[in-house]
Amino acid sequence: MSNTDTERNSLGGRVRRYARVGSAVGGLAARVAGERYLGWNLNKGEHASELRQALGGLKGPLMKVAQIISTVPDALPKEYVNELSHLQADAPPMGWPFVKRRMISELGPDWRKKFSTFDREASSAASLGQVHKATTLDDTDVAVKLQYPDMSSAVEADLKQLDWIFSIYKRYDHAIDTSLIHKELSARLKEELDYAREATNMALYRHMLAEEKQVHVPDVIESLSTKRLITMTWLQGTPMMKFIETHPDQEDRNRVAMNMFRAWYVPFYYYGVIHGDPHLGNYTVRDDGSINLLDYGCIRVFSPAFVKGVIDLYRALSDDDMDLAVEAYRSWGFDNLDKETIDVLNMWARFIYGPLMEDKVRTIQENNTGLYGREVAEKVHGELRRLNGVRPPREFVLMDRAALGLGSVFMHLKAEINWYQLFNDLIRSFEVAELEARQNAAMAAAGMSERPE
């Protein structure tokens, strides 16, 4: 019932999308190129604000891409990062007539009889869909996430526009080869369109986090879900920023930070799975400091060898073992790295791993200078440009996003924790074969037939 005309990847839908998006992103490409080649004086702050406003009015994946790119070190100038980081919170919801049409498309003309109550106003709105609170006929409170229409066309159109932006950017800045970044974003965004896949991801997380009593995963109501509609149990909690405003106690904040750390990194180091979208709207805090994870569209499953490389690089930096560092980079797919390039990559790695390498209580970034990692990223970027650049493996898009996103949350919380102990507790007994066995068992339990690309 979800395969309506509005859901098909139609030529007309893509053409309309090109027209709407072109005015937003075309200006970015033209102005940046003009600054580079013609000496134009581009006011990046003013233009970034204009771009944010334009994208904020466009439902769909380009907004999602902007959010992801805003956390990839130096993929865009910092003025754009500052503006694009606000997109998620600024997404306006669609009105009730739209909701009724979409619900009829997914559950049929009698859809309203399948709920006891259904809020007309959306409780939240994002790039690909919006959420309404409702009650089932058996009085279960649920969150109903409804995808916006014509998203398949929007994905294809927006990814082509993004490829164009990257090609312009690459002509004047070769520090980061974005070809694999685009490939990774394409795969993940297309997966996010499939809410049946998201339901499977949710089952995967319920399995992986079954022993983590301080992390809560919703249950899917399958009879009220389709590929474009997902209904899940409502998890009551306080938005993160409101929690921070109302909980000045350091112990409360530390408890939340530790739960967040476990929620993200138990799946990664035990199962090779990461939640790649750690923005503030994707979790809430319960009264006891435990965490609700609310969105499972952007999930990445890594090979055990990739996870081993992450741990190997940590140990290489800890022990000053450059041979092991080279092997870690090689296992991820970095090719033909010379010593200077490895030294630059290690500069970024030491920043990411820094809090995990000191056996003491500390904040996540001791010199709190604003955006998490921005100054280090700019320094690394300049060195990579001097050395003719590097092509990061595609897996690093979500790894960096998770690390930087969580780091920003820990900065907001002003958390003071022994990160070294938290991390080493996770990796102490790491074995590739054991991770592979756990990963296979978890995927089978969730009904995943194969590892995603």
C-alpha cells in the first residue's frame, strides 16, 4: 500500500527537486568558485545563513546530508558548519491535510480507526519525516513516524547535487578526496528511506543492548508499520538540552554521559555496529539518568577487521608503535601513505583518542574552545593539502560523525569521567573471532540476512 505514485522514483519528481534544490546549492558552488578563481569577497557567514534558510525549507535528504557533512572535519568551511548544525531543530512539520493523505496511503482509508488517539500536531519534525504521538486500541502510547512524500526522487536528485558540490570543492581544495564520502552517504541515505529496515535495526539494537539496563530501545508495532511508516512504543524522557538546563548537578550529568558512551560503543566494540546519527534529537533522558535511543535509520555494520584496526591504532599511539599504526591504516584501506602523511593522520587520531589515553578523570576536551575538534581539523586539513591530500575510507564518515557528535554532547554535559577506564573495560578482552560470532548471532536474531554494504 506504500507503493503509491508519490513514492516512486519518478523523472518528474527528480526534475522538480533539481529546480528547488538548484537555487540553494547552486549559489554555494558559484560563490565559492568565484571567491577562489575571480577574487570575489564572499561573506561566508551571510551566505551560510542564506543556505541554511533555503535548505531548512526543503524536506528531504539534502538537509540530512548537510547535517552529516557539518560533522565531517573540514568537509565545509566552519561558517557553514555553524549554520548547518542547526538544521535538524529548524525543520518545520507538515500540516494535518498532509498527514491524513499520507496515513491513508500507508494504512488505508480507515486508518484512524486503528488508533484510539492521534495527535494532529507533530511532536517532532526532521529531514525525512515527522513524528506524531498516538495511542493504540489497547491503550499503548506510541510514536508514529511518517515519511514525507516523494523521498526516493528527492534522494536521487539531492545526491546528484551533492556530487556536483563535491566536484566544485575538489577543484580548489584537494586535501580531502570526497569520492568515497559521497558513496557512503548515498548508501546510508537510501537505507534510511526503508522503514522496514529501520525496524530491523531496532531489533538488532534491542539484542545488542539487552544487558544495558541504562539504555532503552522502543518496540515496533508491526501491524501499524510499513516501508514508509513506522509505529513504535513511546519512550518518555527529557530532551538533552532541557536536561542540561535543569540538572546542574555534576553527578547527574556524569551518569548520563556514561550511559551515552555505553549506548554507542558497546554495539561497536562488541558487535561491530555503530549508530551514525548522534544529534540531540535522537535521544532523551529519563528521570533516573538512563537514555532513550529514538532513531535507527542511520546504522553502520563494520567488519571485525575494521574494529580491530580502531583498537590497533589506539594501542599504537599508546605504545608509540608506528609499525602497528601503519598496519591499522592499511587495514582500513589507506594506500601508499608516506611517513609525513601518517604523522598528519596521527595528529587527528591523537585528538580523537586523547581522552581515552589518560588514566584520570577529565572533560572530553580540556581546552573548551567551541566546536569540538574544529581547530585540530583545520590544522590537519592544512597539512594534508600541503602533502597533496588523502582519500579517507568511506567507513570514516559515520565513525567521525559518531565521535564528534558524542564529543559535542559530552562537552554540553561538561562531563568529568575517566574515559580511559570506560574504554579499556570495553576492549580488554577483544578478539576478532569472538566479535564475529556475536555479530552473526545478533544479525540472525534481528532477521538481518546479510551485512549492509
